[in-house]
Amino acid sequence: MKFARKLGFVLAIALTLGAASNSLVAEDAPEIRLQKTIAEVIDVLYIDEADANLVEKRERILEIMDRSFSFDIMIGYALGRNKKLLNEEQMESITILTTDLLVRSFTKEFKNASRPVMSFSEPTELTKNKIEVSSKVKIEDTEVQLAYRLARLKTGWQVYDILVEGVSMVSNYRKQFQEHFQKKNAEDLIEILKERINKA
């Protein structure tokens, strides 16, 4: 179960899109875009190392995800009240570093893994401007339940949280950030993230 939870959180960072209401045409529906985005990400992950190393793969994955995944909103939600303690430069640094760390973990986790098999459920409307789509990811003998939550923003449908086996990724990070800011500050967090990136 520990591996499944770890794999789930790693998967959640890259497999990022959701589903929309039936009123949307098929070509614009987030659930269709979801499957296309996932296919693109997985294709990059399984490019031969001779054609693209881990650094190149990370860059491509970030470019793909940037079209439909709101890291700044997700990390902003995770920081919660602590966001007020940061200046603009610190907020930008923490967002970039956290995103980089997550993608590094993701690409490393999949380096020698079998290609995942995925299935998706129909979207569920949470509110007028929020939706959720559930999915299952199976890699070898491990199956993980994922649920993507999206909000309709000016830029379109954007993921703002992901549930792994029912556990909110935003809530998980919020707890970690909250514990950090009880004793340390933003600059300490930036240094911690840099150290983790160097070890990833």
C-alpha cells in the first residue's frame, strides 16, 4: 500500500486533466483532452534514453502539462494562509521548485516501470464551475484510484486538486507546509526544496 500511495501521488502530477459536462462538444470536452494529454505524457516517458534523457523528458512533460494544469493555483491552495507570509518572488520560487521536484520524482519513478493501463469514469459535476473525474491506473500488479478536480477559469478547465485513493494532494501538502511555517520561514522552505531537487 505504501508503494501504491507513493505511485499514486507521483502519477497524479503528470496525469492531469479532467472531465466536463455533456453540454460541451466532444473536441472541447476536458475528458477527451485528458486522455490525449495523458497519452502525450506517457509517450514522452517511454522514449528511449538514447533519444531523450531524463532532463529532456522533464522539459517536454512540463510543456505538455502547462497547457492544462495550474500548478500555481494548486500550490497556492496548499500554502493556504501561509501564502500571506510570502512575497511575490518567494511565491514564484516555491511554485517553480515544487513543480520541478514533482516532475523529477515522476520521471524517475517511471524510468524502469511498465507502461500503465488507464481507465476513466464519466465526469461528475461538483458545482456549476467545478467538476471531478475518477480514474484507475494499473502498473503491473499495482492499481491506484485517482480523482481529478477541475475549476472553470478564464484560461479554461484547470486541475486544482487530485485525490489519490481518496486523499487530497492539496490537503496533504497543506499539512506539510503548515508544519513547516510553524517553525521556519519561506527562505528555509526554498532551501529545503533545492536540496530535495539535488537529491532527486
